Amino acid sequence: MRFDILTIFPEMFASPFEHSILKRAREAGLIDVQLVNIRDFAEDKHHVTDDYPYGGGNGMVMKPEPIAKALRDVEGRSGKGKVILLSPSGKRFDQGIAKGLSAEEHLVLICGRYEGIDERVRESFVDEEISVGDYILTGGELPAMIIIDAVSRLIPGVLGCADSPEEESFSRDLLEYPQYTRPPEFEGKRVPDVLLSGHHAEIVKWRRKEALRKTLIVRPDLLEKADLSREDKKIIEDLKG
Ligand code: 4GX
């Protein structure tokens, strides 16, 4: 999959794709991340990319022409991709959206700064507007990194290992059960006996119960749309006491 990132701060992307899984995915040709500096497409002497808002008000707005030129340049070099604007007013990013995007061949991510971009760019070029959460950041660069990270790991071959079970609807709807590794005792805290027992069926049951417990405590909203068995529902009633 190809990602083109439009930004006035390409230097911010120096490191996130150069480690571990994403680095290997790039080397293997599974993902291709290209940075496009919007400033390079500003044609005035000082390469200005922002201007005052019509109608007044605080802050600056990104000018339409440099973004439009950058988008046309990307399209000319690598064809029409799905154009995504990162913005707090977008549809909230989640695993379902990540999965949908992982089926695309080419994503073009626009990272806005200041108060945002000229509305006419959104109307003419943007296919989807996505928010990574209900808080205000200083720019769309970190959201773009989040989207590329979450989408990339869903591309076949990127994680390397066999089909990851988290993608099964059964466990996807719940928070993770607690994980332990050696040593069996750490600062007086023991690993639960069942995990050392080698009794696979009991381990599966324990993990399901702990995932339900954790979800009930931290994210009860997730239980409403979760794919729950009759047994799960009984466990939840017992947990509620
Ligand atoms: N999830 N921000 C974008 C500037 C902006 C505003 C409107 C386009 C349209 C954010 C988020 C986020 C702050 C990035 C405002 N650009 N983006 N920026 N939360 O808060 O995605």
C-alpha cells in the first residue's frame, strides 16, 4: 500500500516508520510512505502556505492553492488515491475504519495546521475526514502516523506471524486479558496458577473471564455491541455480583 503524506512538517515523520515492524514492512515493499512538503508547492517568493481567515477571527487558515497543487502532483505521479483529511471534525477513527482503509491501494493524508484548511479544498478533493479522538492537537501529523500504523499492521504480511486472533469478531470486541511472562514470581506477585497449569481449556476460560472483567470495569460501552455467548452473559452477571 502506498501512503502519501501532505504536510508542512515532513521532518516530524523521520522516525516513526524506521523501527521494527513498519521498517520491515517498508523494506519488504509492503508499504511505501512518501512525504510531500506542501511548502514546495507555494509559488510565491517566501513559500507562504497560510493566510488570515476571511471574516476575521483568531489564527490562520491554510491556503488552498499549495494543497491543491500538491494533490495534483501526487495524482500525476501515482494516480488517484483515497484522500483523507485529519481533523477533529472527522469521523472517529476506530479498528473498523482501519480495516476498511487497509483494503485500499493508495491513501493520501492531508495534515492541516492552525485553524485548518480552506473549505474549497475539502469540497473539491477530500474523500474522507477522520479524527483520531475528541481532543485538539497542534496538527494532523500525529493523527496521520496513528492511521498509517494501525492500517499497516492489517496488511497481509506486515505482522509476519500467522492470522492474528484479535481480528476474529469474538475477541475483537473486548479489551485484552492480562498477559504474563517469566519469572513466575515478581516482587511477591505470582502469575495466576491456571496459566502455569498447561490446561489449555481452563486457560481459554480464564482469559475470556478476565477480558470480560476488564471490559466491564474500564469500557462497559463495548459490551453493548460485543458478540457475547450465553456463557459470557452469565459470567458478566456473576462479575457484577
Ligand atoms: N484528529 N487536529 C488538525 C488543524 C485542522 C483543523 C481542521 C484540518 C481541519 C485532530 C484530531 C486534531 C487539530 C489536527 C487541528 N486541520 N486531527 N488541526 N483530534 O485535533 O485528527
